Amino acid sequence: MTMADQSPKALIEEGQALVHSLATKIARNLPIRVDLDDLIAYGQVGLAESARQFDPSRGAQFTTFAYYRIRGAIYDGVSKMSWTSRARYARHRFEEMASETLEQAHESPSADPSLAEEARWFRNVTEKLAVIQLVSAADDSETGIRASAVEDPGMSPAASAAGRELNKKLHDLVDKLPGPERRLIRTVYFEGATLQEAANRLGISKSWASRLHAKTLEELSRALRKIGAD
């Protein structure tokens, strides 16, 4: 496509295959059944926005520029579904990242661990899983993903307020993380990317992203202990 052909209308036509591909992939991986046409419609919103904002003079391919905007728009649409759907989405994210964390934790076990070492390992893994549970359900103002596990409609007003306060503390802690760690957590938990996709965006290997993820969970668990968020 030449520079002259890159009108918003032409770009939207060019991006149709990408919208359908992403919508199909996301529909296949969601823990809930969602109408594919709805996901495609959400993706069209991201595609139209990308077509308006694209600047060909920067040298990037349009599909590369539009990929995450389309993907984000689809997940944004998913996040605006019912509370039950959001809760299932949060649970799916927790299960996915918990499995990754447990797999990483077993990569280098001690040959003959002592009882104290086993206790430390168990506490470390438990704290990581607790942080994953919290951050999987956290609200993100940029993507619209709600704190589904925190904002349970059945909660008492006091419990709901406590949940919102914990959610705010968690976001403050994430915002204070160093750049790579912050980007990894936000990409995986707030933007819905897999660990492999997050690694690609950070320009690192998946194995390094896995180690960085584990290290960041430890940092967040220590920070939560310091502020008394048990």
C-alpha cells in the first residue's frame, strides 16, 4: 500500500483480517462463551481508532500499529459485560498465572530440602498466589477491567469499601515498580496479554519474563506486608 492509499477507509479495509483473527483467538481462549460477532464489533472500534491515529511517516506497518489497539478494544468490550462474566475472566487469569508461577517455582528444587526450607518455599509460593489473586481481580482505569473479586455485589458496604481501599493500595504499589516490572504486570493483568505476549512486547524471552514475574510478585507481597495488607 502506497502513502496515497493509506486513507482511514483503506486502512480499515486492510485491517479487517486482523480484527477477525484476533476476535476468533480471544473468543477461543475466554473462560466464558461470547458471541464472536460482538468481539468483532469491539475490534472494529479499535481498528477505526487506529486508522485515525496512524502516521505512516513513522515507518511502522499499520497492522503492527493497530494490533494492540484492536486487541485492547476487544478486551475492553469483554470487561464491560456482566459482573459474573468479569468474575469468570478474573478467575481464568488467576488460574493461568498461578499455573505459570507453580511451574516456575518447581524448576530448581533443592535436592534434599530441610523442613525450614520447605516452610519458606511454601510461604513464598502462597504469598505469590495471594498477590496473583489480588492483581487478577484489580480494576484498571485505562482498560476498564473492573475489580470483580473486590466489588462483589453481595459484599457488605464495609467489606466493599475495604476492597476498594486494597485495590487502590495495590495500584499504587504497581505504579511504583521499576519500568520493566510495571510494564510486565500491567500488560499481563490489566491488558489481558499472555506471559509470552508480554515478553514479546518487552523484548525479552519468556523464561526471563517468567523470572521477572516471580521476582515482581515477591516485591509486591513484601510491600503489601509492610503496609499491613494481609
